[in-house]
Amino acid sequence: MEPVRFTESIELLLAGCLAKYEGGNDWAKWEEMDAKNDKDPRYAHNYLINGGRAHSVWFFPEDGSYIFTGLEVTREVSDTAWEYLKFPPITYAVFELDYKTDVEAQQNAVWKWIDERKDITYKRIKWDAGGQLDLTDFEIYIYDHDGKFGENRIVEYWIPLTKIND
């Protein structure tokens, strides 16, 4: 499976929450906090860039998986209940996963594409979630509820890579 495109992210700032993945509903903490949006202004999303684009960032340190679920924002706000993740400039290979079919098979095709190029053309970038975790692989799923995901159940799957010099 070839990437749809490569994109260079100058900076990506997400407001959300980080939780250890325990199986089951990996969005539970996010949904619980987001439900307070109408009752408590500390949960409001008044500073969003893409309100319909939920981000699910998976981290894979040795002690288990972690997931940061959140939305892209323009700035950090001091009086908020949300945590922030500020990603450094990174190049991503962007793949599209069709959630109407077998997603695991599509992910396996992406991982195969990466493995075939590992240490030859591209190398995965590791990151520590802004100092919250050990240095680890990570990947981002973007659910564009106002666009591709809402219409066709297509999720953007971003894999951070760096090109290896020839």
C-alpha cells in the first residue's frame, strides 16, 4: 500500500487527554471529558482549527500502549482541563484506511510498506510525547467527521518518517 501523500507538519498542537490503553473503548476518557463541554467552560473547544477532525495518537513504549485523543487547536489555554501535545516538525507518510472494510489488513499493508523500506529509504521517527513517555514509535489517526470519515468512513493514517540519505 503506497502512501497517498507525504506531508510536512510545521507544528501540530492537540488539546485532549492521554490514557494508557486497557482495551475496550480507547476514547472513553476523551468522551467523558468532552461530555462536560456544555456544563464547564474549562472543557469548551472555542479555539479549534478543525473542529470535525478528531485525532487519535497511539504510542508504543515497552510498558504498553498509550493513546492521546484530542482535537487540533490554535493555542494553549491556561484555564482548561485538557492536556496539550505539541508535536515537533515532522514529515508524515499519509495513508487512507477504509473503515468499511478490514482495517487490520490495510494496516498490515502499511507496515509491510514501511518494513520493506526500513533502513534503506525511510526510518520511523520516535518521540516521547513531549516528555510524558519513553522515546517510542507513534502513529496518528485522523477522523474527519465533517469530511472523508463522515461521508465515506475514510481515516487518514499518519506515520512519522524521515528519509535516509542516499
